[in-house]
Amino acid sequence: MLFNSLIFVLFASVFFAIAKLLGKRVNARLLWLTIASFFFYGWWDWRFLFLIVFSGLIDYFAALAMERFPSKRKFLLTLSVIANIGSLSVFKYSGFIAKNIDALLGLNGGFSLLANTPDFFLITPVGISFYTFQSMSYTFDVYRNKMKPTKGIIHFFAYLSMFPQLVAGPIVRAQTMLPQMLKVTQVSKDERWAGFQLVVRGYFKKMVIADNLAPLVVAAFSSPEPNSSSLFWWGTIIAFAFQIYCDFAGYSDIARGLARWMGYDFPDNFKHPYISTSMQEFWTRWHISLSTWFRDYLYIPLGGSKKGTFRTHVNLWITMVLSGLWHGAAWTYVAWGALHAFFSSFERITHWPKIVSKSHLGRFVAWLLVTMQVLVAWVFFRAESIEQAFAIIKTMFAFSGSINLGWGLNGSIFIGIMILRELSVALGLDRKFKIKNPVWEMVFYALIIAVIVFFRGEGSEFIYFQF
Amino acid sequence: MLAAIFCGLLSFVLPKNNEKYLSEYFWSRKTLSKQKYNMIIMGDSRVYRGVSPQIMQKQLPQLKILNFGYSNGGLNPAMFEAAEQKLVANSSTKIIVLGITANSVSGYTEKNTQYLQELMRPREEVIERLYFSPVKYWFSPVSPQQLKLWLFEPPPVAYYKNEYHLNGYVRSEKFPADTMEAIPSYVKDFTNYKVDGSKLETLYKQVGEWNNNGITVVGFRPPVSFSMRMLEDTMGLYNEAEIEARMTKAGAHWLKLDHSQYKTYDGSHLDEYSAVQLSDTLAKFIKSIHW
């Protein structure tokens, strides 16, 4: 079920109305949350509900068994990791693996592994990477004694399947979520208003900015005769950078707003990533719940930066490349991760952002260089193939062709809004000019709703659903 | 409340996109409706723009008729099955009308792209299209570009209007008409795809089966411009005489049409007047063979 559909509006209305009736009964509320979340997910394809149940049951029982049989903790953790990564591999990567084995062994002519892979395994269940990682984080945290396993199976499944973040995050940790969920709180008026603001801002980002930029990006990337203008491709990649940001940050904001209405607090997933002046800073602002997941459950266990310079870089590369692969089963995602690893490694070796950012002009130069790196990496993320990505990058750096960004009036307005917004954050103007009068604030949000209704783009799925 | 007031006021002022929502409703309903009919008319856009069940019903008032044509609609087993399911099961009058174009029996249409797109559409989208289209119409979105045109530019002289009928027919009107307009795209299609003999064999076999099962089958070649017909015959390898002979042999009734009596607006699709004429001719022909 899509957040930007009328059906979801109906679903959410019924959910919150019944949740209110359940009052302070924690178990009833969590049971209702679980049922509603399963319905929300099953609406897309009920057959894949068994994967959430499977993943969840493994981790729920593994965590309980860790407490009961401390000597078998490592074995139980391994079992959980194998089961989770196994189901992820089968349902997300089997087509990719089979295709590459076919190519490697030259199997395309006769027997083909891909052709013999059951169709069911070639459908990627919506949000599989999100809930698998969320489920795994629970077992990891119990293993590391960061939390006690929960005894209530409903509590666990309410945490795992919570519909606001089930299919596209943010990936929330059990150690912060479960205590919140077990505490009965009355949602205050202020919290409801804060939730409302988040929801409206989220819909604005998704439906007005991302959905209006999507046709521009799709047309550029799917054109049979690629444009040969450098400026056009820079313009297209800037449009895509804002599209993917608003698409995903929009979803996160809606999820956080809905959680607020339930009385829960999800962590912030995006903090204006495009104002970063170093790659390190970018990764503290972009998809924070995923980058911290990889940091805590992969980079640090691998040794992080504590085992010498060489190992630090190796660990960084492993983390980044796997984070690329997490996004999708294609070499373009691997290349995206590798490129980020390369830029980050280079930054660690040279410390160039620190050297450059000593003045206002220096900070601007650092921002420009980081932005260019991020944009070049986005080409790989969005391209249909590695060949297309290289062809686009070659055109971008040829600095030739017509002087046209390819935005048109629509693109210019929506990209302009985003540039002004990010600029105001970078210069601190957003705080200075924040609307403080509650009446004007209400008028402002009412106007934003009207803009969403009348300037919404062609409705399309959230990009991160496919991950 | 304030937002509702703003939206309400703006909905009276801003332009609306009537055609978009009507077409969304039209295609979802055509594909997913469980309603049953006595007569199903199959084919591609020439069929859904060229045959009006409403006009046919003037001759055949006792029949429920659906135009089941799709853009790039193929005549292949998947579509045969879908059409059969739309027929009333226990009726003595069951008729399938086939508008056979070169593209509909070539590899070009074998994927049934539009039909499958409608069939596989996410459930929430279908619900919105079927039940919320008046709301979506009332709050039609506008882009800044559209707003600029609406506010500052005079309405364009050229137009292309589509009127969606619930019986599956789309009344089409284009100004100015250009009977050569569609030719280049068909040249491109026929460079890659031609009439496929195996697809025709499948069609004849299906016609035979329908005939044995008591379903009356009627075939015709949708009228097009002279240039288009020549192009289909030469580049697309469409052999009307052979198709007519094989269809008749399989048990179908073939309606031979004088293409010079019909006018198209782009060389491929009939204008409104010719669509009425074709529908009437087709209905009279069916009346003559069935009653």
C-alpha cells in the first residue's frame, strides 16, 4: 500500500480510530498494530507475509535461546545471520547471482541457471532489505547484551512489522523502540501537531518535488537517443539528486509523523545531506538509519578504524560496497558503493576537506567538490547499466553541447524550491525566519496542503520500495 | 479545515483534466469489470476507435455488446481467453467480432502491453481509478507549465479529442486531420514485424473451436487510408484474400468492406462519422447472418 494513495488515507483513518478506542491497553494496541501492519503489507502480495513471519520467528526464538543457553550464543547468532542473509539472497539476489554465473561460465547458449530459477524467487518482496536488517539488529543487540530479549511475541512482531516504516525504513532499533512501545503514553496535542507537520512536509517532498521531477529524469535516462549536451546531463543528475532525496526523505518524514501519532519517536533519517562539505559529513546526513546500521553491525565488528590504516580502508570499502549491493542486485549499485568508498578513502588519506575549508570561499569549494562527487556517484545509482553510466559521465565532463539544463519551467521551479531550501539551511536562515505565530503556522501548512493537492506530480511508487 | 477551504476555492478556479480521469476509469473498467456480454469486439486501436456498440445496438437491441479493443491489441491466446470470459455463459447468442489488422497478428502486439498493464495495475490504483475518479477530477493537478499556458496563451487551434464510452468505444476527433500522419510509425513497425503465419494459424484454430462451441465469429479488416492499406499489404505482408478464405473455412463470417467509403483522421483511425458508418454496416451484417 502506498502512502501517496487514497486507500492509504482510508486505511490510516481506520487504524488510528480503532487505536484510539483501545486506549491504554498495551497488548491490545500492539496486537492491532501487528494486524494492521500485516494487512498493509499483504495488500501488495500476501504470499510474502510468510517471509516477515519467518525472519521474525527466527530472530525472536534465537534471542530467547541466547538468554537461556548463554554458551550457544555465537551459534544462535550465526544461525540467525545465515537464515536472514539466506532469505535475502534467495529473494533479492538469486536472479543477479544466476545471471552472473551464466555469464561467467558461458551458459547462455545451452543450460541457463537464470532460466531455471523459479519465477517466485525472481520477485523481490517489497522492503525485504529493510525488515531483514531490522530483524537482524534485534538479535545482534541481544547477543551484545545491549538489551534483554522480549518475551511477548506480539510485542516483537509489532516492532518488526510496524507499518509506517516496514517497507522503506527508517530502520529502527529494538533497544530504542520496544521500551517506547511498551510504555503507554497519551499523545499530546503538541505531538500530534508535530506529527502532522512531518506528514505534510513528507507528502510535499514526495508528491510535489519528487513526483514532478521523475518524468524529467525518466525521459533523459530512457531516451533511445541519449542527449549529447554536458549541461543537460548535469541538469538531469541534479534533478535526480533532488528526486531521490525528496522521494526517500519524504517517505521517512511521513513515517516519522505517523509514528508520532502513535506516540513513538523514530530517529531522523536525513539531515540536509546536500549541504555537506565532506563525504564523511554526507554519510552522517544521508539515510542515517542505514549508515549507522552498517557502522554498528559491520564496520565496527570488522575492526573499524582501530586496526591500522590499511585495515581501516579495507573495512570502509567492504562496508560501502555491501551498502551499494544492499540497494539492489545490479553492478550499478556496487559501482555506486565502490565510488563512495573511493571518495571516502581519498578523503581519509588526504584530509582535503579540512585543508580546503579554512575560509568561507574554501568551504564553498569543499561543498562544490563534495556535491560533484555525490552527483557523479548518483549517475551509477540511476543508470540502467554500467555502460550507460560511463557514457553519461563522459558526456558530463566533455563540457560541450547545447547550453540547456533540460529542466523546462516545471523542473526549474521545483529544483529552484529545493536549492533555496537547502541554501536557507546552510546559511541558517531557516531558523531566523521560522514562523513562530501559531495562526500563521496553520495558514502556512494549509497552503502547503493546497499545493500538494493541486501541484502533485504523476503519482509513482517510492524509489526505495524496490530495496 | 483551513486547508479544505483553500482546496475548495482553488478547485473552482483551476483548470481540470477531464480526459485523464475518464480514460483511467474507462480502461480499468473495460479490463476488470465482471459484466458479461453477448458480443465481444476484439482488436487494436482501430477497433476501439472505429466500432461503437451503441450504434450497433440500434440494429441489435437485444444484445449486450462490449468493444474489447486495446492499443496494440493482439489477437492471440491470452486475449482470446480474456474475451471468452466476458461472454455470457448460458446464452444462445454469443458472438465474437475480430478486427484483423496486420499489427494484431504480428510479433509487435504479442505482449498485449496495454491489456496487461491494466490487468496488473496495483490494487490501490485500480480502486482510485474506479471509485475516486470524480474526486481526483475535481482536484486535478496542474503543472506550472500548464498554468502558464492556461493563463497567458490563447487556446490552441489544433486539437485531439477522445470521448470515452462505457461500452469500450472511444469517439475520436482530430483537427487538422492528416491522413499521412501514421505512415512513418507503421513503416518503422513493419521493418521489424510482419504478419506472422503461426499467429494466423493459431487464430484460425481458435475460430474453429469457437465455431464448434456455438460462438458466432465475424471477421473484418478495419478500414484505413489507401496508402496505409498498400503499406500493410506490401511491407506488412497482409494478404486479405487469404485471411478471408481461411477465416471462412474455419467457420467465420467475413465482412468485406469498401475502404474508399471511409475516412480516417491520420491514415489509421476512422473519424467519428466513418466509425458510425462502420458500426452500422457491421451490425446489419451480423443481423443478416444471425437472424
